Amino acid sequence: MNIIYIHTHDSGRYISPYGHALPSPGLMRFAEEGTLFRQAYNCGPTCSPSRAALLTGMVPHSAGMLGLAHRGFELNDYSRHLAAFLKKNGYATALCGIQHEAPKEKVHELGYDFIYKSANPDARLADYDTAEQACAWLKQKHDKPFFLSVGFFNTHRPFPEPGHDFSPDRILPPGCLPDTESVRRDMCGYAASLKIADECTGRVLDSLQKNGLRGSTLVFFTTDHGMAFPYMKCSLFDGGIGVSLIMDFPGNSCRGKVLDSLVSHIDIFPTICDLAGIKRPDYLQGVSLLPLFSNEKKEVRSEIFSEVTFHAAYEPIRAVRTSRYKYIRYFEDYNGIVPANIDSGYSKTFLLENGLLQQGHDQELLFDLYFDPAEKNNLLYHEKYRNILGDLSDRMENWMRATGDPLLDGKIKIPAGAKVNRRDSIHPQDNDFIKE
């Protein structure tokens, strides 16, 4: 069985298959043909930690990826990457486009036989080259099964100009942000970026069908984390940790269906092992999703965990989420905004001009997501939820111990050579790094 992993940057669930008025016909078609997960979550709402977790089957701190690869953070063991694992098990492996699990000088350690990266200096338009090269790979004759990673830069910032395709007067911003002209303008940029990602995804899926490979290939589409907007990317609210996940594979009995089961990115690796008939490595921390497809089970897990440690700046946070409740804990004795961990754009500028730096948060947060899906009402001190708080807090601490979370030993040191912004930096590109 062949395997294709198609991934975007910073898209969350803001695509049309999840009900958003953001044209993405290629992804909608794939969702109608495959299986869509409504409650899929990452293990960390920042680029490298999220991708590292998915591709090693371990949460970020277990995999060693506590920050961004291009800022000096690395995996503990490159041989545990999915590409290296599949290569060892007889697969041809190829990477077309972006990855964010290794610095560029170490990308060859991930286990790919073939690596293609467009020379186009405009990363947004380079996605068309990525799609073309992926299609060329699919046309080739392969004497063994293959694993193809197709990585698109879109919908990462900076967004393309929306032109006449999208109007700020006819678009709705995320519910966590104010409905203003500047925020709607930002959403138009996202929509224009999504259009490119969707077109490129559609081309790859068309090529798969054209070359007669659809019936022998597992295809899954996902993204690393939420959109690059305030209170989304790099936050443990659902806008940051909620991701799109669409899958299809030979013999899928749930084609065209939507599953509401709670699933994590770390569940993809063991699922691939089971579908490919490969023994799972003992370091995997996720669970297989196959019982959901066979209707053997309605749920395969009772909670998911997600984390932030380093992004542009240090901001250690952990979260546990069940189908109904979420508990978030900040591990620094600081209750202010860390602005460098919010990507620059019209939305951030608007909030900065209107008092973003005066906003704060409690050290611990507890939400009843049935009655507060927007995560605005902290129930930490409500007597009615005391037992829920105790249960989730215990689950988090047990998980941290079981997975060897270094936060248990206190503040995490910056690795030698890593670039980390000061906490009072306004933008990630300010380059005012902490000097250790």
C-alpha cells in the first residue's frame, strides 16, 4: 500500500468541508470521497512540534521538538521519523515541498530518498511547483510501495493579495476576533492563500486517480495547527489545537462519512502501521484509528493532550481536552500576553492598537465546552466543577510523568545556539534574542 501525506501550514479547520464559507472545492471533493474527522487535534499548536509529533508518533517533548526547527530545535532521534521508519520497512520515500521537522542542513536525515524544493523565491507560488513535482513522482513506475510527503507553504503568512476574488465586505472573521474591516481584510488574505493550497491539493489527487493509484494508496490530508491569527496559532484554545483531518485508503468502509470521535495527530503513525501490515515500534504513544473505521468502537481515546514550550518566545503551557472539558495550565509565573508568539498581520496590528498588551489570563483555565465552546468562561473556582478540575489536573500530571515532560523539573533551558525572543518582544521578526 502506498501512502501520501498532504499537508498545509496554519489552516486549522478553516476549509469548506468543515462548514466555512471559504471556497476549497478540491478538499471538499476529497472529504466527500474519504472520511472526515470533526474532532482531530494536534499535539502542539506550533509548526515543528506539531509536525514532529505526527511524524514520530510521540508528543513534542518526548520527540525532543520543544521549539522551531529553523530556530535551533531538533528531534531526539531522526530514525524515528515516519519516512525513515517506512524506508527501513521497504518503502521508497519522497518529499515534495516544505517540511518543518529538521533544519534545512539536516533534512536528509529524515529518511527521504528523493527531496524536491522549488527554487521560486515566492513561497506561496512555489506550491504550484510542489504540486507539479508530486504529480511527476506519481507518474513514475515504482518497484516498491512509496511514501510521498507533499508539503504546501500556504496558508502560512504572508498572505497573497486577495485581489477581486474576496471582499472584506463579504467574509466572516473567526469568532475569537472582532468583526472589523482590518480583521476581515486579513481573512481575505487567508482565503486567497487557501485557494492556492486547495488548487494544488486537487492537482495531486487528480494525478493519483489518473495514474491508477487511488485504489492502492492511503491518502491523508491535515495541517499543523490553527490559523496564524491571535488566539489561534500558538494557543491551546480549540482555534489553535483543532486541525482538519481527512483520510481515505483501500477498503475504507466509512467513505463519505464524518466521524466525531476524539483523535490526535499521534494516532496517525500507528494507524499507518496497521494498514500497511508493519509491526508498530514500541516508542509510539498514539492509538490506531482502525477500530473507528470498522465500527468496532465509537471512541479510541478519552482525552487528547497538547503543549507549547518555545515558539518565537518561551511560553510553557500544557492542556488536556476531553469531548466536553478542557483544562489549561500556564507554567510561568506570568499572566500577560507574549506578543512575539502571535504572527504579524492586520489582525494583530488592530489588537495592538487597541490594548492587546494590557490583556492577560489566569494561570489555570477550565472550560465546559458544551456550554462554552468559545472558551470564555473560566470555571476554575466554581464548586460544581471541583471534581472535574481535580480529574483533569491529575490526568495532565500523570501524562507529563509518563511521557517524561521536562517541565516537571522546572524552567526549560534554551538549547545551545537556539534563537528565542525576549518575552517583551512585539514581533517574532524583531530578532531581539535572549543571550544565554
